[in-house]
Amino acid sequence: MLEPILQSLREVEGVQGALVVDHTAAVVAHRAHTIYDLTVLQQVARSVVSSVDSIQLIQDDWEMLTAHFGEGKLLLRSLRTTAAARPRRYILAVIADSTLNVAFLGVALRVAATKLLAELEAAPTLAPSASAPVALASGSTGRVPLESSKPELAKTGLAWSGSGSGSGVGSGGVGVADSASSTFLSACTKALAASVGPMAKVFVKEAVRKVCGERPFTRADGPALIAHLAATIEDSDDRAIFQRATRSL
């Protein structure tokens, strides 16, 4: 079973989630913070595989990669099976926040990678289950299908779209009515990152789309946005931290 191994990584302080991705960008197994639902993890998987494919053009036998975010890191470990006639490639991805002790994770990562490889070597080709739900609480586990209709994380962008009353919600970002609205979103993202880590901006963008639809975000939408984000945080302590941090916004 892959999930218990991923759970051992999840228990390392600062780790928000861990997932195994195959070469098609399908999420094979995962353990993650509740707010990281399968829709978000699938976006992460696509972005990871796309980046790795580019890197492999230069260094095919890479072993470890680290991407730095404003509030944390994304660590990638290559997993290549060799027992089968045709080797298979998987990627172990770990999402971590700024509290992560990289040295401590390094030990846990090496142990987990060895165990995961043993499981992958012993199992037949792992395929996502077609009956798996599209999205569910990420504290649970499962194998999920790759949904080509979902936007890739790389295309979602990590910056608000341009200001101005005509800025709509596009595939590359969310529209904001003015600079004050943009400042509010940045502050809200920072507050959320303290609870959920480096993917906070992606969650805020998704929440803005749900709260505002096609119209630009305005400062008046702030209370509704905060309420929506708070409702998605299942852990009561994390939710309380977020609510305290946003009271002054």
C-alpha cells in the first residue's frame, strides 16, 4: 500500500501533502492537507510532469528537484522501477510550507522512496480508478483519473490579472477591480498560506471564481471570500488561525 508510506511523510512537520504521479500526470496515490482536494492535486501533477519532461531533456537521470515558493517548497523525487521488462517512471512530490526542516525531510524522503519503489516494483502497472470521484477531502486517499478538462496549474498563473473595471476572470488568473482589491487578495493569500502552505494563491483564485463568477473581484467581496475560504479548512486550529489573521483586512 502506497498511502501509509505517504502518510509517514505527511507527519513530518511542515509537510502539507505528498503524492505519487505517473508519467501521464495521473495521481496514483496521495496524502495531503484537507484543502488540497483532488482537483488541485491533479493540477499539481500536470505541472510537475511538464516541468520534469523539460528537465529530462538536459538531465535524464535526475534524482531530486526542489522548487521554491514564497511560502514554501515543492520537492520532487524520481522513482524508476527496473524489475519489469519495461521500466516505469513515477514521481514522488512533496508540498511543504516554510516551517519545513529540509534536512529532517531528506532522511524521511529517502526511506519513503525506498519503500515506494518496493511497492511499485511488486505491483502491476498502477492505473487511476475510473470510478474514483473527481474531488474529495484530501485527507482521504485514492487513485484518480486525469481530467484533461481541468486547467493546468502552469496555466493558472500565480499573479492576479491586470487591474481595471473591465478585468474579467480568465483562464490565466482572476480579475480585480482596482489596486485595493489586489492588495486585499495578496494579504488574504498570505494569511491562508500560514495554514495551508505554498499553494494558497491557487486556492484563493479558485475561491474568487466561485464568489465572483465572471466579474472582477472588489474589496466589497472580501467578507464573502474569507467566509468561503474558512469553510474549506476542516482543521479547526488552522481555520481559527486563518480567521484571526484576516480580521483586520
